[in-house]
Amino acid sequence: MHEAQLDTLTPAQLRELTARLLSEVRYKQATIDKLTHENAVLKRMKFAASSEVFQGDQRSLLEDAVDEDLEAVQSELQQLVSKPAAPARQIPKRQALPAELPRREFRHEPDNTRCTCGCQMKRIGEDIAEKLDYAPGAFTVERHIRGKWACAQCERLVQAPVEAHVIDKGIPTAGLLAQVLVAKYADHQPLYRQEGIYARSGVTLPRSTLAAWVGACGVQLQPLVDALKAEMLTHQVLHADETPVAMLDPGAGKTHRAYLWSYCTGQFEASRIVVYDFAESRAGKHAMEFLGHPGEKAWRGALVCDDYSGYKALLAKGVTEVGCMAHARRKFYELWANHRSEIAEQALSHFGQLYEIEREVRAASPEQRLQTRQAQAKPVVDALHRWLALHRQKVPDGSATAKAIDYSLKRWVALTRYLDDAMLPIDNNWVENRIRPVALGRSNWLFAGSLRAGKRAAAVMSLIQSAKLNGVEPWAYLKDVLTRLPTQPASRVAELLPHCWIQPE
């Protein structure tokens, strides 16, 4: 609202405006106080002697996480404060980029070098900024040369503007930032290992610098991840799963178990999206918070999940449960593998028939899939149910066979719901495949350095894995996104989502 419009407001409108502005000021100040406190805690964690309890790789990963968190907090503070305060310390002089690296020149000149007074301006010099670029396997240096043009008569100076970057006044290009993110979150290379890898190429990049870049990129990419989540929640079928991840507890000098929750659109949905959520525990409240508290905006579709009790609160609020036939089958496979049970072997034969039908209809239209399931799978399911119920009467309570049979019979409605809806899958393997890269990478990155670091990892991994799910090369995708993001209008952020992204020529 312009100041001139204030004179036209009624007393009631002025009171309403004042109340709204006071509420906004209180919210921003509370957020600033929270981030300022977190910043102080992180600085103490970085420099306090208590961090010495960590040794070797643990110490390196802790330092990386703290540096990333510090940069992320600073970036969030700058977004809240209209005029960022001047830095309290002197910025160290940046080390020159290696002279032996190949260089590409980019010349930037004004569109018009004729002064407004009518004189032709003269070129009086130039500014040169070097940025370190990375394409898979090779470092290069970009030399951005911005000519200075001045009018001799009116002393007017003209120069081409500096292009917006995710990290202003820094040396990394979008390509290098994309490489650091992909190496850390897709290839599971901690920053201290990346530091050594880049050093072998003749480039000195301290991991504290790499950590600052990762923290800043995490803040800049978060709105894109929020938009990805909002898009995912418009779909009626979602998968959910969770896997344990160790998280550092610097105060105790050890780690404790946290969880990475994985959500993705259904196997037969048009948009392929996966979003991760990092939480300190496996409590069901995290799934409830992610999918929306009870209310108009809460998600109320069909959730494909295992029988973990953490999802029960969602089911009680109106979410439709879709069971995982693979979990039911797994109970009988374990029974057969451990005891060579004949009942288990016969059960596996029935499950095999159902999966053979699913392989046949995987690429079929929804109408054809539903028709085939009703005609071929439903008779198998009905026969399997009768067979399980009959054998349950013959086996003693508490036996391994009884437990395997009870698992299926107690969840039969959820397990067979896919027969009546062509958009529902037979199992939850679709999301389990999405979470597998996390399990494979745990041996490399060992643990999350903090809750904030875990959430940042979840955000970046959501973009990377969604890109891979849509057949998009992650480095090319992130490089383009980080190039366009500083100038991309918020109303067009959907263009940068992995399933909507079109690779530039």
C-alpha cells in the first residue's frame, strides 16, 4: 500500500491495518530471535572444546554440518531483514584461481553507448570477475569482462549489470554448485572427501567454503521443494515409507536414531514425484504433520503403506489404507526360507499368480487393468483367502505359520483394495525403491549432522530423486535451476519442478 492511500482509510481500516502490521512484525521478530539464538548455538558448537569428543570422520562430518547450518541461518536472517547489517569482521582475501585452468571469456557491454546528452561514450576500462565452473570431470574458469563506458561531456558512466547468482559475489557458477550438491546428496560424498577430490585437480576448495555453499543453496532451493510437496499432495494416491538414519547429538558426543520419511505419487499417477521428510523420530505425528493436520487442507486420499502403527492416526482421520501385498508375501517367504514349510511354499505359489497378472497389466490402460484384475486376479484372491482361513484352523496359535497367516487375514481388506481401483498398486515397492538410495548411501555419509542438516538433505534429495524418477540427469537439472532461480518469478516456479522441467537447448 502506498503512503498516499493511508489518508483515504477510515479509522476502522487503519486499526485493522495496524493490527495486521503489528502481527507481522511480531512474527518476524520472533523468527529473527529464534534464528539468532540458533546461530549462537551453532557457533558455540563449532568452536567449543566439547566437540573434541568426536574423532576422525565423525569430527569432519560434524564440522561440515555446522558450517552448512551457519550459512543457512545467515541466509534466512538476511531474507527477514530488509537491510542486512554490515559484516562485523573483515572478509578474507580470496585466493586466486589456478592460472593453469582453461578460461572462457564472457564480455558484457551496455546495449547502448550513446549518452543521453547525445555524445558517443568512450570505453575507459573494465571490471573482470572470475568464477570457477565445473562440468563433469573438468574445472574451467569463466572470465566475465564488463566494459566501462563514460561520457566525456557529462561524466556519465555506463556498465552492463552483473547477472544474478544464487551466491552473490562468490566464485562458484551454477555448474559447480550443482556438482557439490549432486556429489553430496546423490553420490554420498561428504564435503571433506570432495575437498580432497578437487585438490587432486589442482583446485583448493576448503570444506568450510563448500559447506557455506551447500547451506546457502539449501535455503534458496527450499521454496522449490515446498512447491513440489504441494503438487504431490494434489494427487489421490500416495506411497509412504520410512528408514532409520543416525543423527549426531553433539552434546552427548554420540549419535541417536532419526528417520527419513519418503512420500511419492502413486505408481500409476501421471506426475512422478518423491519428497523426503527428515524427522527426529518414527512417531506417527510426523506423518500427520507432513500430510496435513485435520481440516480443509488436510490430504485425504489413498495411502499405500505397511502396517506400521505410525500411520493409524491418518487412517482414523479419513485417509484410505492400501495394504502392501509384498509384506504379506514376505512373511511366507521367511517361513519357507527358514523352515522349508510346505504351507509357505503353496502360499508363495498363490502370491506368484497375483504378481504375474500385475506384470501383464502394468502398462495397460486403467480400464483394461481393472477389467483384468476383476476377471483374473479376484478369483485367485478369493481362493487364497479360503485357503488361508482353512489352514489357520489347523495350525497352533503362536506358531510361525499362524503369525504369517494372521498377518494377511487381519489386513485382508486393505491388501485386496487394489482389485477395485485401477489406480492402486498391489504393493508398496514403488516407494521402497525410492528410499533405497538412502540405505545404500548410509555407509558413506554415516549420519546427519543436525536436524537442520537432515531437513536440508531431505529437500535436496527430493529434487535429485524426483529428477531421476523422470529420466532427468540431476547435474544438468540442478545447474539450470540454480541459474534461473534468482530471477524466476514466484508465479512460475512450477516450471522448475523436475516433472515439468524442459532442458534448455
